[in-house]
Amino acid sequence: MTDAENERRGFARASWANVLGNAVKIIVEGAVGLAFGSVALLADAAHSIADLVASIVVLIWGQSSYDEPDDTHPHGHDRIEPLTALFVGSVIALLGLNLLYESAQGLLYGVEVIFSPLLFGALAFAIVDMYLVYRYTSWINEDLNSTALKALATDCLNDIYTSFAAVVGVLGVLLGFPLLDPVAGALVSLLVIYQGVEIGRENVDYLIGAAPDPETRTEIVETLRDHPEVRGVHDLTVFYDGPVLEVEVHVEVDGDMPFRQAHDVESTLVDWLRDVEDVGDAHVHLDPSGIGEWKDCPDDC
């Protein structure tokens, strides 16, 4: 079995874990919330319905990022993964806004809940359920470094936070302070909105081909200059193609170098660049040094 097939299977297992984990959470919280009229539990279950949809989208759509290049996608399908992650981030942000609205409604008009120990039991189940899914997704993603799975793992943490907010609300009902529910919900909703926006911002950069940080660019130039045959580096372009970096660069070498030796130098430089963190592919063009056909530029160009 190839590495790509192993990665696709790992991605599918983590996606299925999120689908099943959210489905079970919805059933348990929804049933108990309906039985005792808990708005907190029903809101948490409704939150997970959107999470379930996002997990299904990642399961079906996200695996396409592992497809081989073809005639219609000659550079592969890497950008599908950040696109799915962007979808998840958008869902998270919208859910946060909805939770903020529901919390405001609770503060304005109050809440009515019939207390039962089963409310705590359902929330405890939901927290453990999401924590296990979070740990499993993160464990799988240690090898895959998938932006879509990273977004799902973040969403699992958001579910845990919202469930704890619901615990505070139920505890408030038990102690005679039901307004603790919308207050806690409002605070958590702001965190959820922030995380959704951050996921979206990161993956938009992947989709539009943004440049990496200056440190990565400097590391690439230093990697090229470490080769003893390299006399100059110019016209360097580094950009994201999906979640990985693409490098295009011109490198100056001795113009009298034998063709076979030049080919070996180019191959070595490409291999070195691919070993740089986050670099997926590299294209190196060799130029004879000293002929001045390119614009002057500083060493880190």
C-alpha cells in the first residue's frame, strides 16, 4: 500500500470519527433536552447538527485532495483541502453568531428549565465524546498535517467549550440563577466566532497563493547557497499551492560546467528544497553566472 493510500485511509477514519461522534452527541443531548425543556442542551445539540454537516463535507470532499494529478488538474488537488477547511471555519463562525444571538435572547427574556441529574449526565457524555474525537483526530493529523482535519479538531474543542457553558447554565438552574446559562453562552460564543474567523483567514491564504513568512524565504535562499556550485540566486518566487509551498527560482552556476554535472546540481537543489518544511515542490532554473541578463537584486531576492 502506498503512502498516499495510507494517508487517504487515515483521513477517512478521522472524518468518520467526527461524523459518528457528532451524530451520537446530537441524539443524546437532543433527547434529554426535549425531555426536560433545556434550551442549553437543545442549543448544544443544534450546534452539533451543523458540525455533523461540516464533518460529512470533509469526509466526502476532503479526500479528493489525495487524488493524483490529471488532465483537468495537472498540479493535483491540494487546494481542495483548504477549501473544505474554509467551509468548516465559516460554519464555526456562523454557529458562534447564532449562539451569541441565543444568549442575548436568554438574557433579555429569561430561560425556563426543569432540573434533572440527567442534564448533567448528557453534558458529561457530550464532553467525553467530543474529547475522544478531538484526541483521535489530532493523533491522526500528526502525520497528515491536514488543514481540514485541523479545523475539525478545533471544532471539537469548541463543542467541549459550549458543553461546559451548558453545564454552567444547568448549574445555575440548580442554584436558582438561570441567567448563568446565557451569560456563559455569550462568552463562549465570542471564542467560537474568533476561532472560526482564524481558520478562515489561514485557509484563504492557502487558496489565493499567498507568500510565506520572511523567515521561510530566507531559509530557502540559505539552502540554495549552501551548495558549493551556487554563485548567485535571483527571481525567487515562493507561494502557497494549497497547504504546501511551491518554489520557483533561478540559480547561477559556472557557465562552463558540463551539462551532466549541471543536471546533477539542479536535481540536488530540488531535493534540498523539498526537504524544507512545508515545501511541496520546487522548480530550479540554472543560469550561467556573470552574463548580467537578469535584474540586479539583493542576496535574499
